[in-house]
Amino acid sequence: MVSPSDFLTIPLDDWVNFFVKDWLVPNFRPAFRAMQWPITQVLNTLDGVLNAIPMVLFTVGLSLIAWRTAGRGVAIFTLFALAFIDMIGLWPETMTTLSMVVTAVFFCTVIGIPLGIAAAASDRFQAALRPVLDIMQTIPSFVYLVPIVMLFGVGMVPGIIATIIFALPPIIRLTNLGIRNVRGDLVEAATAFGATAWQTLWEVQFPLALRTVMAGLNQTLMLALSMVVIAALIGAGGLGLTVYTGLGRLDVGNATAGGIGIVLLAIVLDRMTQGLGEKRSVRTVSLAATLKSLFSPRAVSSGQTERAS
Amino acid sequence: MPVKVSVKNIFKIFGMEPHRGLELLKNGRSKEDIFEETGQTVGVEDASFDVEEGQIFVVMGLSGSGKSTLVRMINGLIEPSAGQIIIDGDDVASCSPARLRDIRRNKVSMVFQHFALFPHKTVAENVAFGLKIKGMPAEERRRRAMEALAQVGLESRADSYPDELSGGMQQRVGLARGLAAEPEILLMDEPFSALDPLIRRDMQEELLELQRTLKKTIIFITHDLNEALILGNQIAIMRNGRFVQTGTAEEIVANPANDYVAAFTQDIDRSRVFTADSVAGPADAVQLSTDTAKNAIERMEAAGSDAIYVLDGERIAGAVTYRDLTALMRDNGGALASALITDFPSARRSTPLFELYSLAQSGLPIAVTNRKGRLDGVIAPQAVFAKLAGEAAAA
């Protein structure tokens, strides 16, 4: 049979190799290295603080926050989940993972919300951004791990950069969607009373989009957590590393412990951020309802279990 | 009254390159032709009108007639394709964005069909929105918002959220928000259309009540001719982007410009549109001191009426009926005074016809009085009903 490759073969792999190895890395490595600086600062501060706080104090503090944002059930669950993590001996790893995830989500928010606002303001920008986001969401993360290692080296910060790439799209998309879905007559009313574009955004559009933005933040957070193990491949520590080493040594016990740690952390963070999004009608959720909601199909954390184990 | 808003030959064509459509329109092509040729829709075509200060100018039309587009051009939410909109010497159609914002903040505010209240703000914050945008400090803002809420009777709900209020209350908040910045001009885009009929009536009356003290210049959009006739000092009827007829309520109902307008006026409650003025006859009366019962009977026979008013100088002394006087003549041929009925019905020239129904039931003619209480005209009871019946037959 005749096939197109008989006439023309495209050496795509060679091209990419040339582009990355011979052009991008030698020319831009210092620039990329410099980009790490803010991430390193945030991560080190956060990691230092989280590891310095005594376990009991942190657990009580987080449970109180959970109580304020998501109700009594989530607070009790947080208390038990964190105590359990401590008892299986993974407390320091959990804090490292938490600081990593929070750093990644922080940068996703700082980058993602302005991009989402810009996409909502301009159809052209949205059209340009869309394929980029599609690629970010569909490309397997292993594909960009290699160039990331070449440009940034190995360690926590490159792991966080990979996490940011993976977890950024939802917050951009949902910020964009939230602002675009604000009722047209409300925006018109703001304009009719003489509001500037910024005033309209700040007074009307963003507050009304906040629920959707928070849903985006929640998704971003969940995606960031799901990158923990993959980030461990390029030298990030924490619970991901526990799972990864367990996998390497066929130590099923250790891998399971790490996986359970990730899942518990995911559930706590998920319920808390969801609670934040629904803050206007603060209601207390019973423990039974919380436990029931853990098994509801919309919980992202169920996907987590498969990935981690 | 000075002209507050002057709209001159305004056009709006939706689509790219509106000047092409404009050119075709000016060459007398139809809207359908223009749509086929260029894909452009004509929203408003050559509308011109002046609104005097303190007046309510109502634009009435069905959906798609261009009335909402028209009102949005007055505060620049939609930019006209051609023409001028002059508010106190500023042309809204061509002024700078900063000037336009200034006009919106201080001079023109708007009330919306679906209220358009901000759900994340309290009632007071909603009312104070325009003031916040202007940069007014929080305390003064709150005070002004409470004043505006007091005007619509909702101070007690200042800290509720809009979704806790009924539709009528929500639109009162919308009205208060419009009034809070103390604008000179109020644009109202079908403000009462989303309300129940009974609430709508209340709101119409409340608006008229407010207007008596506030004397704003109001441009009011509606699809309901009854509403237009109740509220409007001047009414413009719009169809397919054009003004079909402009005039007062009576002018429009009495002389519809074409079949389209006539079709609307057919179902109108005429008794609310027409006033005593339209049925009043001349002030025919006899003098108490100089005329006798015989004179009075002759006058009634000449006029073909059953009763006549009796004046004492310029004051109305009362009325006498034909039947009473003939009885009086048989007995003693005496003076008018003994047959005088002093409890007579009276109305003003501006009284709407429906208020005359009960007055006409007494059987006596209705005295039309002027501001000083002097007799200005007389309405025969049957004339009230003849007017309604006659107009209905003519339409």
C-alpha cells in the first residue's frame, strides 16, 4: 500500500529537539530561572510557616475556618482527617504538599483572574485564548515535564510550575464565563448611572461573577492536588513523593497511606472552597450530610482515589 | 415652559456601516429593501420631538417599534446613526465619553422594565449606587438614599435585599434609585409593564402624585395606550421605528391619524380620556332678580332642556326644573326663588367624564364652574353618554 510517508516524512521530533535544546534552553534559561524567584519566595514563606505551626494548633485553626466557611460537619471532618494524617505519620509531608498546592493556586489566581476578566471584556482575546486553554487542558502533563526540567531544573518550584500550567485553565474559563453571564440589564443599569468600565467591573460584574469564580478556584485547587504525584517525578516532595517512592519499591502500604493523605486533604480543601462560594447563605451542614456528600457523583475527590492508588 | 430635551431627526440603523443604510433610507427605500440589500435593520427612522420641562412625554408602541432604542439613545446607551439629541445645549449624540458620563451621573437617570436592581446590594445600597459612582462619601450617600426611599415609602426596607421584596416594591426601589441623584430628567423604559394590573394602577397614580411635587422631565416608554393616556402630557405613537402621531391624549383619541392608531384607540376607556370640557355647552342661565318663572320656561323650551341654572349676580343660586316651574305657574305664577334647587351637581372643565356618571344620575344638568366657582358652562346629562356612544360609533 502507498502511504503519504513514502513521499514525505516530517522530522517533527528533530525540529522540536532543535527548538528546545539548541535555541530555547541556551538563550532563555537565565530568564526562565529568574521567573522562579517569586514562586520560590511564596513557597518558602508558606512552607516555613506551615511547618512551624504546631500540628494541634493548625488542626484546630483549620477546623475553625472550616466551621465558618462550610459549617459544622466539615469542621468535624477536618478535625478527624488531620488527626488521622498525623497518626499515620505523614504530617510533615502533608504540610509540604499543602504549601505547594496553595502556592500553585495562589499564582493561578493572580494570573487567571485578570486573564479571565480580559477574556470577558474582549471577544477577540477570548478567541485567541481558547485554543491555548484547550491545549493546556488536553496535553498530557508528561509532555511538558521534560522541557520544564530542561529550563527550570528539578525540585519543588519546577513541580509547582508544571502544576500551574495544568491547573490554570478552569479559573480563567470560569472567571470569563461568570462575568459574561452577569445579566445584561444590570451592566446597562450601571452604565446608565454613569459608571466607568472599571466601576462596572468592580461594583457589579465581579461581585456577581464571584460564585462562578469560586467554582473555578475550587476546580483549580482540585487539579493542583491531582498533580502532586506527577510533580514528584521531577523532584517535588510531600505526599506525592511518598506515593511515588511506594510505587517504585512496590511498597503498597506506603503508597496507600500517601494516597489517603492526598484524598483527605482534597476533601477538606474542596468542601471549604465550595462553602466559600456559597457564603451568602451560610448554613450548617450535618455530619451525616457531609459524609453523604462525599459519595455524591459531583465530588471531584472520587477521581482522586483512582489516581492516587 | 422651556424645552428640556430636544430630539432632532434621529436615526438608528443596526449593523456594520450604518451610513450605507442611511443613504438608502434617505433615497426613499423601504426597510425591507435595506435589510435585503445590506443586512441592516432600521431601528428608529427620523424621529423628532421636544419635551418641555416638567412634562411627561410618553412614547407608546408595540414591541419592535423602536421605542426602547429611542429612549436608550437619549442617555447614550445606544449611539444614534444620525441626528441630534440636545439636553440643555449638550448634544448627547456627539459629546465626549466623559461629558456623557457626567450627564448620566447628574442629569439623566433611568428606570428599567425588569427593575435591574443589583441582587448583591441592599435596597439602600442600590438606591445609593449612582451617588457612589459619583464618589459621594458613605454617610451622605446613605442619608440621600433614605430620603429617596422615603419618597416611595420604603425607608423601612432599606436593609433588605431586592429579592426579599415584591415586584411593586422592587420597582419603587428602582424609582428611588432614579430619583436619588436628583436628576432633572427621568427616562422610564416600560417601568410598570412587569407588574400586576392592580399594582400597575397604584404605581401610575403614585408616579403622578410624585410628579406633582417633583416636576421632573419624564420620558416614559410603554406598550399600553391606556397607561400612555393616563400619564402623558404629550404622547407619541411609534410604529416600525417611525412616529405615527404625536399629541395630547384627547387629540389622539378624538382624531386618530390613521387606521393603526384608530385600532388602538378603539379599546380605550374614553371616559378617562375625555373631560367635562368636551361635552360642556354654553353657560345658559337666568337671573334670579330679573327673570320670572315664565321667562325661564320659555328659555327651556327654546333650548329643549328640562332644567336651567339660576344666577344671583355672578354667583350660582341653584337650578330650576321645567316640571317644578309649570307646577308653580299653575298654583300662583310666583317667583323663581320658591322652586330653586340649591343642591346641584357641579364639575370643573378638567374633570374626566367617568366622574360625571354619578353626577348625571341626578337628572339635573351639571354646572361647569371655573376657579372662582362661577358658572362656565352647562352639561346636559344625556350629553355625557351621547359623547361616549357617539365617539364609539365614529371610531
